[in-house]
Amino acid sequence: MSAIAKELPVVVGVDGSEPSLRAVDWASDEAVLRGLPLRLVYASLWERYEGDALAADPGKPPEEVSADDIVESAARRARSRHPELTGQRA
């Protein structure tokens, strides 16, 4: 990898859906494999508009779930998979 690529984090967008949480699994694996930080970015509110449930229960009614709740849920998932992972929230 180039010197610039070694400084960039692995970025993944999360929206609370199961597919986005599986993307967190992949991104956290890649970040650890390459020795890079993981950056979680809130993607959308699709679950509120489509009426689908969140994949991980944030302990709140769906109408009270915030972007921070969704990103924190994804961060917990990444940390449970790789406790040594470093990262950023956005």
C-alpha cells in the first residue's frame, strides 16, 4: 500500500439494517487485517421510512432512535468482533 493509503481509515456507512451491520463485520476485519482505523459513518434513515425494524435493539422505540444510537450500535458490534480495533465515529 502507498503511504497515503496507510493513513486512511476503512470507512463504512451504517443505517441500522442487518446488511449494514454485516458491512461493519467486513470493514472491521479489513481494518484489523491492514492495521488501519475503522470509521463509522451514519448513512440514512431508511428504516424509519420503510417501516423495517433495526437489526440491533437500541433499547428505544423506533421513533426515538437517533443517528448516534445507530452508529454506537455498529461500534459495539465492531468492538465485540475485534476489541483491539481503533476507530472514529462520524
